[in-house]
Amino acid sequence: MGLLDLFNSYDKKKRKSHFKNLFFVAQADGDVNRSEMDLIVGLAEKFNMSTKEVTAIIRNPEDVALLIPKTPEERMEHLYDLVTVMMVDSQIDENELFLCKSLAVKLGCDEDTVDPLIRDLIESALKGVTPEKVISELMYKYYS
């Protein structure tokens, strides 16, 4: 297996792990509604995941290991996606919020900054700030 193959294998595992986390947030309130499913399927397409891969993760999420993004930028992108899924149905369920915070810690965020970071992500999303701008601003605020 060459270096490119190793990179592609890791990248694929990382995308599957992220999709699994997104699906867990969507189902944390006990109901994956249409807007949540549309969003996570759209993100899966953006990750170049096949329908077969998506279905396999939904049916057997325990088969997908949690992979921690290597860079703070990737972690912030993942958190942004998680919060977006949480908010897509215009309701923030406490189970979804708890899961987002737990995943933030698992993804390597400092426990002391998780609450303000998630709050900032929510507020930015409500204001309609573009993902690129949110991520850039919060990277500066929390990682510089």
C-alpha cells in the first residue's frame, strides 16, 4: 500500500466517522426528521460517500471508529456541521446539545471552552454568517 493509498484510507475513515457523528446528533432527540436527513445526506454527498456507505453506517454505526481530525481547522469544521445538524429543524433539543458538547470534547476541544464555543456557533448560525467566516473567526478566538 502506497502513501497515497494510506492517505485515502485515513480520509475515508475520517469522513465515515464524521457522518456517524452527524447521524447521532440528528437522532439524539429520538426522531430524525426530513430536514435533518436531507442535510446529513447532502453532507455525505459532499464527502463523496456512496449510498451503500451511508446505509451501512446508519445500520451499523458501531462498525465505524471515532477518528479525531488532525488539525484545529478540521475540528472546527466538524463542530460547525454538528451544530448545523442540531439546528436544522429550528429546535435545539437538550440531548442534541449535550451530544454536540460531548463530541466537541472527544474531538479535542478544551472542556473550559466548549460551552462558549458551541454558543458562538449557534449564534453565528442564527445570524446567517457563512460557514467560512464563522470557522475563521472562531479559529482566531479559540485557537490563537
